[in-house]
Amino acid sequence: MFTYAVYNFILFGATWAAYLYEKSESKNAQIVFYSVAFLIPFVFLAIRYDIGTDYQNYVEYFYRISHGDIIPKEPGYILVNYLISEFHLNVQWLFVFFGFWFIFFGYKTLPRDGFSLGIFLFISTMYLYEGFSAIRQGLAIVIMMYALKYVYEKRFWVYLFWAVIAMMFHLITAVLLLIIYPIINKRINKYVTIFLVISFFILIQFTNIAKLLLSLVGNLAPQYAWYVNSAFAEEARTSNGLLGPIIKISIAILILFFKDKIIEKYQYANIVLNMYLFYTISYIFHLKISIFGRVEHVFIFSMVLSIVYFLKTFEVKGRVIIMYIILLFYYLMFMRYIVNGTLSVDNDVYVNPYQTVLFDKVGER
């Protein structure tokens, strides 16, 4: 029960503080509520112990770097480890660093209008994986999403600057988001986007196109050929049953149908919705080939922003009901992640039980 209480407190505590921040007219009150909304998820990232897929690897890398070993990781990650050890701080400060900047850039990217909705979705969809497990990729994602405003402003060199910063922590994520720069703000007809989503879903479900694509990648880049016959080429564990995927894809189709109205209200929305299209197609591929989940997560923040934009733009009868259905769906996915996040069920998303350096550790790996 402790674990579920912790994660629910993080989700609803931060969301409630963000809501009070939105509604407050006093500047001092806004500072207080924003700080609370920030500190709740940050503190639990900072004080965690043995949580996350690669936690033990991060600890091992820290001590190897502090002893001068060469680690095949990005230079920014190595530099952070080195500086922490040089100041005679322990490995916990590595998680403090990544937790702080993950929350910082994540919050800075969310719109002021709908901030509490953004917090709810950010925590329910990204916090457990990008925050606890894929911390290098998570930081690169939020940095690149923060920099999207420079794509809209056509300030490529500023966008490139932030891309280089992101590359210092996760090269593939930053390079992929940099490559799509020339096309990411192209206006695509909403019916074309919906057609693409439906077509890819049908193709993936009834053909072997996903495996053929993976084989092609293996032929073009032999260093990745081993993926073809590995567990990464199998169906994702999250794809058991079609109800969840159908709901998720239906939400995407609904949002894309209203993209023109969303773009009228939010200046960066066209960029975000194009990324959401990439996210949805990557998710569809992920249903059949697990490794495509890596690509899916590169674009996951666009899903958060797209849903916020949609819920703050969508004005028809039944809007509130639709909003609560969407939020309930992602809350159930959040809870499902926690339930499955044990060593006995799925050690790739290990977040259960929640453990902290402040108390005695239980269930260590």
C-alpha cells in the first residue's frame, strides 16, 4: 500500500498544487503553489533507491567514472558523474541532478493555460519511465521539447544549441528530433493524418510490415542486425489485448480531427501535433515490435501537450465527460504500470516497491 500511496500522492498532490497555481491571482501564492507542484515529483526522484531499469548500471558507471574508467556514454552524462565525484558527493546526487532538470524543463514546456492538466498527464505518462528508468533519454526529450518554440520562431541556431545540449545526454533522441526539423512545422491536412494513423494500424495488425522494416534496418546497419532475432523483435508486453491500443489510437484520431481549431489557439500546436502523429505511428509499430517503443518515447511529450491543447480547445456538448474519460484512461495506465512494475512481473519497468535512501531498503535486486 505504501508504494501506491506514494505514487498517487505524487500524481494528485502535484496536480492539485498546479491547479491552485493556475487559479491564484497573488504572485506570492503562485510562487508557493508552483514550488510545491515542482518539489513533490522532484523529491521522490531525488531520494529514490534501487528504482528504475538501469539504476544499478548508473551506480556502477558512477564508481567506474570516479576511478577513471572509460565508459561508452555521452560526454554530458560522463561529465556530471565526474563532477559529482570530484566534489566528494555520493551517487545519490546523480539522481538529484537528473530529477531536477527533468522536472524543470518538463514544467517549462507545459502551457500556462492547462498547466494542471499538463502536470497530470506528464506524471501519469512520463514520470515513471523517463523519470526513474530512462533518465538520460528523459532529460534529452524535455530539453528538445522546451526548444520547440525556436522551431516555430525559425531560429535554427538556437534550436541547434539546445539539441547539442540534449545530445550530451542522449545522442539518438536529440539527433532524431534534429533531423525532422525541416518538416516538423509543415501543415498536414487533418484527414491525411487520420488516414495515415488508420492505415498504419491496419497494416501492422494484418501484415508483417513491422518485421520487414526491422529486417531492412538490420541489413542497412549490420550493427543493429541482432535486434531482428532478439526479444526486442517480439510484441510489446503492453500490447496484450486490443482495447487499450484502440482507446489510445481513438484519442489520437479525435485530437487530429480537431487540429485546425487547436492550431488557431496555440502557436506551437502544428509542430506538436505533427510530432504526435509520429508518436502515434511509432506506438502502432511498437504494438508488434517491442524495439519501436524506443522511438515512441522520443515523441511521448507531444502526446501530453496535444491532449492538453485538445482539452482546452474542445468546446462541444459532453466536453467534460470526454475529458474525464481521457484522464481516467491515463490514470488506469499509470496504475497498471505500477502494478506491473515489479521484478516478478516486468523488471524492465521496475518501480514497485518504491524505496528511498531515507528508510531501510526492502526487496533489493
